[in-house]
Amino acid sequence: MLFKASRRSEKVSYAIRDIVVEASKLEKQGKKIIYLNIGDPLKFDFRTPEHLWKAVFDSKQKGESYAPSEGISEAREAIANNFKRKGMKVDADKIMIGNGSSELIWFAMSCIANPGENILLPRPCYPVYSAAVPFYDIREKYYDLDEENGWQPDTESIRKNIDKKTKAIVLINPNNPTGTNYKKETLEEIVNIAAEHKLILFSDEIYDELLLDEKEKHYCLGSIAKDAPVIVANGLSKNYLATGFRMGWIAPNEFLVQNSDIVEAIFRLGRARLCAVHPFQYAIKAALEGSKDHIKDAVKKLRERRDYSIKRLNEIKGLSCKKPTAAFYAFPRIDLPIKDDKEFALRLLRDKGVCVVHGSGFGQKPGTKHFRIVILPPLEILEEAFNRIEDFVKSIS
């Protein structure tokens, strides 16, 4: 090959979308595919709230130019006030708005650690982290989420994976791919571990308002950690059903600001990429300070679809699934005579036309097999999908 891609680029994969390449080939051959792979509510019967669109359209003229690199002031003030309501104090001028939280995850990972150092990621893990960390020649190490404890973080696994080169611990709460909302006592223990070992905590809280049971309460990590450094990521995509707006943000707690130059490093990267898309930044204040009726409606739908999905999955011999309490995912376990979960996902796709993501694409405990589904489709689509999954499992049992 005359012009070969860099070795660094070979480290990047993204299982959630990689499986779509095979699905697209099958669709071109005329096969009807049910997509349960990508967590995009807008692909189903969810719509972006109208007051977000109105805020964008009303600011058309203001949004035609470049925005400040860190984001427009009215949006950053609204974000700071929203964190205050959650119990986390942050100055608006320390908040950065990005093209989705994914962009800011890449920024933050590159600023937290140097090549050869390591960052602890959850296993299973949202693949953006396992792509970004090694891209910068930072070593990724994994701590386990405990399936038997409803996928809560295993704090002993965190402790035993810390070494002298560990710089940070990543939490995804509520979790993707398991749909678990972390308990306060678990978070408190992780904060204590971080303080003891002088580690940064990066908390991805993009699903924090999509709690599927009334007894559930989400705790912003920045409201708990007073003596440990924290960066919190959030955005419009999931809670506000605005995946296409690509609006995310990160915010540090006071301890990080007072004891680190990482925030300024992230801001330097932000200046180098100019700015986040300007017009959609005007939707942020409208989202955070306007009506949230859409969240109640979304949670009602998701709860019904969650309950149906878990019932069907646990009725299929060879599959089992812990009940998710937040977000819109389930992460069933496979106990079937099949080589691995990637083979399971590919054969399910080719034989039955159901597109799921293999659990190994998120990472998992050695010797286990899983797959991730979204619970976003209406019940009639989920029913057809689970009928096909059941038929497929029977064919390989």
C-alpha cells in the first residue's frame, strides 16, 4: 500500500457503529433490519422539545458567526445554575461547551494523563473512552462493574488496579451499556479512594434525568466530592432528546480548579478547534430552564419498554438480564454454546435481521458473553425483535 494510515489510528474502534457496516450490506441485499444498536431516541417515537428548536430559530442572526471557544455566556451561566441545583458549585467561566460531550471526553483524556500513564475505565465501558485513551498512548486499565450487584462499580476492583502511574478514574453514571444508576454509598467510597490516591474523577452523567423507577435518585459526583478533583460531563443529547444538536459540556469542581491546570489545558484545546456549533448553543438555556415535561413522557415510555424487554429476555433460555434502572439500555448475558458474543451478534444479524452490539465491544469480564440492546423502540417493534431473538437462540441451543 502506497499511503498507509498511522499506527495510532489503528487503535480506534467503535463497536456501536461498526456493526452497522454489516447491517447496511444486508439491507442492500433486501433484508429488513431491526436496529437495536444505537442509543438515539430520535430514530424512534421521541421528538426534540419544540422550545429548544424555538430558541435556536429565534437566535438565527446571532448564531451565524463563530462563537467564543469556550461557549456562549448565557449557556454557560445556565449550566452553572443547573449544577448548583444538583449541589455542585462551579463558576460559569470554568465550563466548556463542546460539539457533544464526546469531543470533550477526547479533550479531557488527553489533558489528564501523559503517554505511559494510565486511566481506570469501567468494564463494560462506553467505547468512546476505550478509543480516546489509547489514541493518546495512555494505557487503559479496567475495573469491573459487578453484574451480581446490579452492575454497581466493584470498589475492590478499583483499588487493586491503581498503581503509581494511575492518574484518573472514569465513571459513567447512569451507565452505558448496563443502564445502572450508582448508589450514593458506592460513589462516596470511590471519592474516598480518589482522595486517598490523589486521582482525578471524570464522571459522565449524560443520562442523569432518565431514571426509570420513582425510588431512584441520581447523585452528581461533584456534589459528593469536596476533597477530590472532579470533572463532570453532560449535554443535551439524551435527557433533552437532541442528539443531532451535538451540544455537550464539562465542568470542574472547586477542588480541581484550585489544585490543577487541567481546565486551562482543556480550554487551550478548545481554542485550537475554534468553537462548538454556534446556533445550537442557544438551546442550552432553554433546555435547562424551560419545561421538562418531555422527560416525564419519555420516562413513562421507557419504563414500559424496559419492563417488557426484561421480561422477554429472562424468558429466553440461555439469556438473562439484570433490570436497568436508568437510561435506555439493557446488557443481557449469554449462556449458550457459541464461540463468543461477536459471533452471536453477527449471526443474529445475518440470520434474523436484528442488529445488537456484542458485549466484547464494551469490554467485559473474561469468560463472560453479553450483548447490548436499546429499549427505545415501540412495543410492537420490540415484540418482533424479541420473537426473532428467541427463534435464533432456539436454533443454536
